[in-house]
Amino acid sequence: MTNPTFPVAAQPGRTLKWAADGSETLINSEYDPDLVAAGAAQSASQSGLSAAAAVEAAVSAKSAACIAATKAAESLGSANQAATSAALATTKAAEAACSVTAVTTVVDEAVTAAAAAAQSAAQAEGAAAPAGSSASSAAGSAASAATAATEASAAATQASGLAAAASGSATTATTAATQAATSAASASGSATAATTAASDAAGSATLATTAAAQATTAAVSASAAASAAADSAQAAALNFGTSLQKAMNLADLPDPAAARDNLGVYAKDETDAAIAAAGISQALLDRLGFLETNLAVTVLRSQIDTGWSVLKMVDGVSDEFEDQTGIASLGGATYDAANDYIHNPGASGGYSQEQTSRVSGWGGGDGPNFGQSFQVQTTEAISKVKFWDHAGFSGTWDVRIETNSGSAPSGTLVASTAKKDDVTGAGTGGWIEVTLDAPFTPTPGTTYWLRLNIASGMPYWGVSNTNTYAYGNAWTSSFGPNSAWVFAFGIYQDVAFPADTTIVSTTTVAAAQPDTARLAILHQPVSAVTLDTDLIAEISRDGGTTWTAAALASAGAFNATTNILTGMADLSAQPAGTAMTWRLRTLNAKEQRIHGVWLQWR
């Protein structure tokens, strides 16, 4: 295993440090955490090597001890076998000894008997000698000799039996001695095997002792290395902690810039300046706005689904218009209770300008042409007009819409199709409604003339001599304009534009004075709407005295007809206050439906 290469000191107290790309940096080694850590790593590596050697030696010792134990077991078996054979030999030898003793006893007895027989024979011989001298004496001696011979024969027989018994005992002793010799030989072999096994066990024990000694030495080295590694690690920790502590107080270091570079930190002034220069990224602000919008939409959708009215939250309030609880003023708008929204609906087409009172009529003799001036307030197209046909007089008219010239019709059509020729007046009394050849779009506040030129007959047009119409008066070609009179007439506009409205919420008190507020609006544009022109959203923190507009933007679709609008307002320039209020203004006669508003502040 190759030890790692550590940085080499280039100068006293300084060290060359190599980066991954091969570049060199001269750093202060006293506080370099990398060098301190490297030293600790080297000590730990040496400790690991010593420990590995100790483990290897211990394994060898264990193996040798196992071999010695096996050999000792074999020696013990051989010794046990030898002891058994020796005991058997001892038994057989004892039996042989007993047999020899018995033979010796019988032989002694036979010798004694033989001696007695010889003595008796001698006595017989001695007694037979004087027989020649005396027959009676010889007869007595012969009897004595016969008796002695009989005793000698009996003794010899006894001696013979004892000798046979001694021979049997000797044979038994020989057999026992042979068995003893065999057992002794077996015992000798077992003893030899036991000796060999004991010798092997002794050798293995010697190896185990040697391995154990080596393991002990390696363990001592490992312990010393581990102790050194612990000391190095403790020193490294203390040194590293000291360097970090000093790095947090750059004034204590001889080279603060190098220390900051080594530690990967910035000076406080540099950090503060970088943060101030960078600020919060627009991407982060956009993401936060995205999350707040999703929260607003989720809250409003939940209110719609559950039928909640005004929902107050921490630093916020939400209203989906379940009722009018959260509305302080509709400002010309209409609340639709069936569908839970606020809107400014436009009326269907109708007569926006008309004068229906009349008392008499003017005839052809009073002038061949009649006129009535008028103005409209919106730009809906004018498609029809009406006038009163006075009873008793009939004829035909040409109906025209002309421009104004000096308080009289100019004779010029506002549009080439703004007319209808040959309209019959039957003289039966009643309204005659005339559809123009084509609608035209008027300009609000401009004076126009409804002019009837008599084409034939003597038709009369109903008139009132009390002018209550604010935007014009009657005119005849014979007498000119007459501000005291007004003809009975009407101007029909196709679609009435929606009214401009100002919708104001109730006040919600903030826990602390906010400087910023955000709106989310569920908006359905019935007419084509330009945000911040046709719809203006505003927020107040002083209960509606001061308003700040929130620039609106579309954040996507809520459903097939309703959009999600968002906007933020800076309230810091407003007077101090915590009375939070929102306001929506619909302008330029654009119909719009508001399905919910969510307001949050901070």
C-alpha cells in the first residue's frame, strides 16, 4: 500500500498546496485544514498497518495453537492406549508369578516326598540285610520294607501328580508371560506414538508461542500507532478549530485574504456589498409570486365549492361573493345573487333618446320640412327612429339623419345609408317606426338632426309646445328652430354600453402596517377589455382615503370563461394605516364580471 503524498513545506510556516488542475498555492500551513487533516490521515494509516500486522500474527498464533491442541490430543490417546496395555501386561505377569509360586510349592512337596521315599527305601535295604541271618527277622524286615516301599510308591505318585500340576502351572505362566510380553510390546508402541505426538504438540506449541509473541508485539505497535493517531486527530481538531475561530476574526490572521480563500468565505463587508448589489433575484420574486397566486386560486376555488363568503386569513382576506358581506359599495355595478358575481351589464337595444309628449301637429302648409335635433351619450349604432303620425292627415316622407349647421339641419347625411325614403303617413294617429337603410355609429355629445322631408300629401308630425328634452329642439323649414317646441320622436340604439362602475370592499384590519399588497382577481371579460385601462385595481391601507394602483397581468385561465389576474402595489408612500381595502373600477363602458378577489399584504 503506497502512502499518499502530502504537500511539502516551501517556506517556514508556509506550504505549497496543489489544486486538481495542477496549480500551486502558497498557504499558511499552521491553519490549513487540509494539511492538518492529511497528517491525521497518515497517522491513522500507520495505525491501520500496525493493526493489520497484529491481526495477521494473531491469526498465525491461533492456527499454530490449533495444531498443537490436535497433536496433544493425539498424544493423550496414545498414552492412554499404552497405559491400558501396560496394565494388561502387569496383570498377566502377576498371573505368571502366581503360577511359578504354585510350581515351586508342588516341586518342594515332590522333593520332600521323594526324599521320604528314598529314606524308606534305604530303611528297607537296611532291614533286608540281616535277613540272611534270621528268616523271621527277614520276614519282619521284609514286611517293614514292603510297607516302606508302599509309602515310597504313594509318595512318588503324589510327587508325580504335583510335578504334573507344576508343569501345568509352568505352562500357564509361560502363556501369561507371552501375553505380558505382547502387551508390553504394544504398550511400548503406544508409548512411542505418544512420545511422537507429544513431540509434535511441543513443536506446535512452540510455533503458537512464537506467533503469540509476534501478535503481542504487533498489538503493542498498533496500540502505539492508534494512540499517535488519536493524538494527531485531537491536535488536528484543535488546530482546525483554532484556524476557523481565527478565520471568523480576520484581524487575528497575518494574511486575511489568503485565509478567506482557503476557507472559502468572504469578509463581512464584501458579503454585505455583494448581497446589496445582487438583491433578491427577479426569478425568486417571480417564483414567490407564482406560489402566492396558486394559493389565492386554491382558496377562492375552495370558497366557491363550499359556499363560503368572506374568508379572513393571516395578513389577507378572500371573497368569492357568495353574498355582499365583503362589499362596502357596488358603485353602479350589479350583484348577481344566482351566479355569485358582480358586473355592469349592458342593456339590450332600445330607444335611448325620445320625446313622447305631444299636443297637436304641423302640416305641409307650415313648411315642407321638419326637423328635431338630438344627442346620444354612447357610441352604440343608431339603426331605427320613430315619430308620431298625427291623425287626419296623410302623405309620404323621406326620413334622414343629417349633420348640424347653425342650429339647423345641414342638408348633408351623416352617412349615405342613414336614411329611409318614401315612408307613408296614413294619418290614423300613432307611432311610425322606421329602419334606416343601414346603421351608423354616432359620436357622443355631437348634435344630429332627425329630418322629415314631405314627399307627397300633407302628413302631420306630432309636436309638444313644452320642450322637456335636454339635448335638442324642433325646427321647420318655414320658421327655423324653436327651442320651446319638441317633436314626438325616438332614436333607437342597438346595444346600450355598460355603465362605468366603482366597486369597493369592506375594510380588514392588518396586524401590522404593510408596505406591499398583492391582488388576485377572477375576471370574466364580457366585452374586450384592456387591463389597467378598462379595468383598474387599487389598494388602500388607510381605509380608502388614499389609493395605489396595482399593475394587472393575466396569470392564466381559471376556467373556460374566467381569467386569473394578478397585481402588486407599493403602499409605502401612503399615509400610515392598517385598514386594508381594495377597489375595482370598470371604465369605458366595457361589461365585466368579477367572480372573486383575494388580497394579501406584508
